[in-house]
Amino acid sequence: MQTPNVHKSRSFPWHILVFLAPAVIVYTVFMIIPLIDSLRLSLYAITPDHQEVFNGLNNYVVLLTDPRWSAAFQNAFWNNVKFFIVHMVVQNSIGLLLASLLVAGGRARSVYRTLIFAPTVLSVVIIGFIWNLILSPLWGVGEGILKAVGLGALFAPWLGLASSALTTLSLISVWQFIGIPMLLFYVALLGIPEELMEAARVDGAGGWTAFWRIKFPLILPTVGIVAILTFVGNFNAFDLIYTVKGAQAGPQFATDIMGTFFYRTFFGSQLQLGNPAMGATVAGMMLFIILAGVAVYLFFWQRRIATYDL
Amino acid sequence: MNKFFAITLLVAALALAACAAPPAQPTSAPPTAAPAAQPTSAPAAQPTTAPAAEPVTLTIESWRNDDIKIWQDQIIPAFEKSHPGIKVQFQPSAPTEYNAALNTKLEGGTAGDLITCRPFDNSLTLYQKGYLAKLNDLKGMSDFSDVAKSAWITDDGKDAFCVPMASVIHGFIYNQEAFDKLGLKVPTTEAEFFQVLDAIKKDGTYTPLVMGTADQWEAATMGFQNIGPNYWKGEEGRNALIKGTAKFTDAPYVDTWAELAKWKDYLPAGFEAIKYPDAQSYFALGKGAIYPAGSWDITTFNDQAKFKFSAFKPPVPNAGDQCYISDHTDIALGMNSKSKNPEAAKAFLEWVATPEFAEIYSNALPGFFTLQNAKVDLKDPVAKEFVSWRDQCKSTIRNSYQILSRGDPNLENELWRLSAGVINGTITPEEAGKEAQAGLDKWYKPQ
């Protein structure tokens, strides 16, 4: 029997389309289209009789220059920057430290690895609720624990004070997500060949020198990835603040970040009616801020650092 | 390899950013579960009536998730008994999420047949968008006074769109055992109020005043709107704000905040981080003496408190002053204009407008007082105490609700923030007045 040679004239590569289709369709319908529609909406104004009217870049001008809007926007933006800085400094450096300790070995390593990662998979609502209870001045165990170690005088209603609420929430978020940088660093550190470390030791490098001169330069790409993931995650953050402080992000908007500012503007809160056009504008600004951060990463960090094939 | 990585990241960043894009549904708005059709034994229970067609199921949207038991055990059975063939489901969501969730559901066409109406602009907007049906001709609407209907009517007073259900009254609930033990008398003036607080503080057994400011609204609603009407003379002051003849920088408003600022010393330690449910539980455990309350708290304390409690009205600044209370039109019921069962929904609304409903509702939920003209016999002693103030004092509603919260910044939200700030001690009463007025001046032209 003769087999027909179907591949003689190269037919259209349908299989590529078939394999791409699910991801492309889902991603387009649920991500790209809403994103573009949101950007479109940010260029419109909504009249009192609920008609959409093209408004150019006016919404952005209002958001950035009208004293009332710009004050709220700047407050949310700088709070978000603080939120990010706490994550960068505390979460990522402790994450690196934990990863180094894990790589160093020890019998309980896998137990710790699991325990430290555990909060990451919990629901944010549960995290918010638990920490609210721990820090509650009425029945929280926080005060009791501090008293037990003789530091009872240090206790304050941290979540309620304008001076400490944002830092407290940032640290709660750090506590929850520290497993992610830890695992990324851990994997990167595991990838460093043992010969390199042996060579360093032969050359007389101690643990400290070996880490900063050999290991750290080798995991720099991961440092960049962790930084950009933290950046994107933080400037999209919303749930923890909303769970603990509500849409008004009190006291005095001290915990208001871009996400809660967007939610309040778009959906409204209590008697305040939602303003979809301005809400979309805030969302647009969030997108631009995140794009700017990603651009810095791509065009400066990625091009500058040397990567080594191990 | 690097380039591939960069592109992946960029795409991931876009994906994450898209989560912030509005058309994505908010996580707080769970999709309406389709009301499970219940082919129950309703026709069988009423063998004499004509074999009813398929029983119709009505769904009620509400933010009163605290009341789910009362609706299911008392109100709905009473209705279903007299209206065989109609089944009713009460489907509440959390109060803070209700407005956003309801809007999303209405836009998506998945909202229930009956909509619990917030007072004033929230519902007015829903009506203007065509989501709520006009109820001018509904049987029983004439049994409500104009004041009762004022929160659910167009600005020109022509079209009503929700049947008024209840108002809530503000005051102070106190622990009677604590008062008896310390030999204290209910204060009637502001000076007496602080004497009582001082005496409780000196004794040390009880926290004098139980409230937190973490959720911010307590400070405004149970604080500012509770004691304020005595200062701004109720309706007189409220209308003056709308007319523009009074300002938040005037003495009555600054004085109200000045009195609130004095509460700080009597609140539990760490009140800045105490949330509303925590304050409720703390008082219900008998650890506090006085609780700035809304009458809706009665139900909670009836369930939880093991001690006797009663209530007193907001003390007046000087002995002999006319007293004013906040008797706030709070809750009503309207009809989804896109309801698939308009006749059944109308029947339910007509029933809500009857004295029968008023009687069941007011007694099942002591603290929610019917707005009907007909007198309703209340059985709960504390609810009776609250409602008795209607005869002694002049009633008003919260001053930020009508018209004044239409713009941006939103006055109600500003009052939350400022009142909480005043109690926390981070804002002075004068600053609060200035900020509230400045916010209002930004957009409001007096009428």
C-alpha cells in the first residue's frame, strides 16, 4: 500500500494555533480586553445622567493637579512606596538570610522550609483576621507575650495609630509572603556548583567573603527578579489593607495605598457613590507606575548585570 | 534566554496590573447563587386552595446579615402563610460590601427581586438608573408620613421607590448592674454625664465608655450624630447646613467635636485599634458601663449580655434644654424593576406596608422602629425606652445623609475620618470644623 505523502507541500502549522489557543483566548478575554477597556474608560467622563462622554486626558490632569485628588493620590502613592520599601528591606533581606541558612544544611531544613512558606498559601482574609486578634488591645495575645518577656510597656494599639498602622500592615504582609523570596533565593543558591565554593575556600575565603564575593554576584539575577516581583505585587496590593482597615484605610488615610484608593474611587464606599471614570484613571496610573518599574528593571538592571553560565 | 525571561516578566506584570482593571469583578461581590427552586409542600399544606401553579421564589437582597435568623424564622413564614404559592429567600451580604456588591449584581442582571434600600442617594441613583421600580400606586404607601418617605423619594417629592421599613435611634446603652453597684443615676445633662464617667473611672471596676475608633464610622455615627442634634437643634441645624446658613465651623458643630474629644480619657486602652464587633463583645461581657449605641445594638446585647441593661438619651448641654434625638430613616424595601416575578414582589411589598409586618418586624428586631403611622405595641423594654424619646424630644436624621453627601469629598466619609481623628486626639475640634466645611465648599452650592 502506498502512503500518501501529506507533508510534501508544507501545510499551515495548525498545531501551533491549537496549542496557543486556550492560553491566548483566556488571557485575551479576561486580561487584555478588560485592561484596554479600563484604559478607554479612563479617557471618558460620566455625566449626571450616566452617559459616557469623551474627555481626553482630563481625568489624568485632574488626578494629578486638582488639589483634592492629587493630595489623595500622592498620599496613596507615597504610602505605597513605604509599603514597598519595607518589603524590600525586611522581606527580601530576611528571605535571603533564611535561604542561606537553609542551604547551609541542617536536619530540620525541610521542616523549616515548609513552615516558613506556610503563611503564603493561607488566605489573606485569614491572615488579616489572625493578626487583628493577635494585636487586639482587648484580647490579643500580643500584649501578654511582650509582658512575659518584660517589654509590656512597649505595647501600643499599632494597627490603630496613624504613626504605626502602615508599618504594622507592611510587616504582616512581609510575614505572610516571606516564603516566596526565600524559595527563589534558595533555588538560586542551590544552583551554585560546589567546586566554586571549594576553590574559594582553597584561596582562603571565609564564609562571609565567599558569600559576598562568590555567591551574591551569582544570584544577582534572582535579586532582580525578586525585586521586580515585590514591586509589582506591592503596587497591586489591596486585600490585606481592605481586610484589616476597610475601604476607608484609616486612621486619616494613613494606610491608604493605590489599591484601596482605586477601590474607593471606582466602587464608592458607604454614602460615596462610585466614580468609574476616575476609578479607571487611578487604575491607569497604577498600570503606568508598574510599567515604569518594569521598564527600569528591563532596560537598566537586566542590561547592566553580568550573568554567568554555571 | 534573557530576552525570553524579560518578555515573560513583562507579560506577568501586565497580567498582575490587569487585576486592577475595573471590569474585573471585585472579589467582594460573590456571584448570586441561583435561588434553589424548592418544590416544597406548600400546595399540599393548603389543600383547599386551588392547586397553585409552580411556586414563585422571591429573593431579597440585604445588608442585614445579622437578621438572617429573624427573616427565616419569623417574617418569611408569616408571609408565606398568608400567600401560598410564593416562596421567599433572604440573601444578605456583609454591610460594608453591600453597596458595591448590589451595584455589580444589578448591572449584571443577577440581583434578587426585592432590594433593601439604603436611605437617600444610594437608592435614588439606583432608581434613576432604572434598577428600582416606581411604587407610587402601591397599596399601603399612604400609611407613611412624608418624613418617613423622605429618604426614598425623588428630590421633587413625586416618585417613591421604596417602602419605608424602619428607623434607628441613637442613645447610650448602660449596664444597669454597674450603675446600681456604684450608686449612679442616669445623667441628663452633659455635666452629669462626665460626673458619672469620672465616678466609674475612679472606681475602676468597669471601663467607663466602650467604643473604638478603628472602623471610623462608630466615631461619626455613635459619637458625632448621637450627641450632635442637641447642639445644632436637630432639623433646624440640618436644614440650615443644606441652605448654607450654617457652617461646620459654627459653634454647634465645633462644640460637638469638643465634647467628643473629651471621651478619649474614658475609652478602653488601645481604643484606636478596637473594632466595632470588639467593642460590642467587650460591653456584652460586662466589662464596660456605658456604650454609645444605635438602637440596633439591642438585639446583639439581648443575645449576648448576661446582665440587665437599659438606655438613656443623649444628655443635653444645659439642664432644661429641649432635647433632640437622631431618629434616622435607615432601611426600606424596593423592587428590582427587572424582576421576573413582579406580581409576587408587589404582593410582598404590599404586605411590608401593613401593620401586621410592622408588628412582627419591630418586635422581632427590637431597635428597628417602624415608620408607619399606626402605633405598634413593643414588648422589649429597652426598645420601648428608645422609642419613648420620640414623645419627649424632637427627631432628626443624620445631617450628612440628605443631599450633602453627593459630591466629592463625600461629607459622610469626611465625618467618619474627622470624628475618629478628634477622638484619637490627632485633630482638634476647630480643625475638624474647618476641614469638613472646606470639603463641602469644594462642590456644594447651597440651595
